[in-house]
Amino acid sequence: MNKAELIAAIADDAEISKAKAEFALNSAIETIIKAVTKGDSVQLIGFGTFASGKRAARMGRNPKTGSKVEVPAKHVPHFKAGKELRERVDLV
């Protein structure tokens, strides 16, 4: 399912226009991004938690030359699925 299909499904399920569904989805995504960027986590009970984590610096290799390259530390987004989502996916 791509974003357009998700918007259509939301609009159909909530009985609203596709424009309103797109606005709501974009707003939710942007709000989650802003919160995670600030270092907060967003917990949606039953669905999962969006958070940011720190990835330590490490040594890597350039696949082309084989030489060692230092990969710097950075913050990365993280999603942990909630119990209900894990259970429902497991039923498939």
C-alpha cells in the first residue's frame, strides 16, 4: 500500500473527503517527525512507539577499495511495534 492508497482507505473508513484525509495524515506524520527530532517519543498504544536513538561511531570499510573508513556517530529514527500490532501480524 502506498500513500495514495492509504489516504483513500482512511477517507473511505472515516467517511471524509480524500483531501481531508490527506491533510490529517500529513499533519500526523509531520507532528511525529517534529517530536522525534526534538528527542521525544510518540507512543500509540497498540500500534507502536516512534523514537530517536543514538548510533555509535564505528569503523567501516569502503566496499570499492577495501580501505577502512570511520563512520561518525549519529541519531537515527526508531520504531518499536506495539503488542497488538505484533499479535495481529502474527495471525496472518
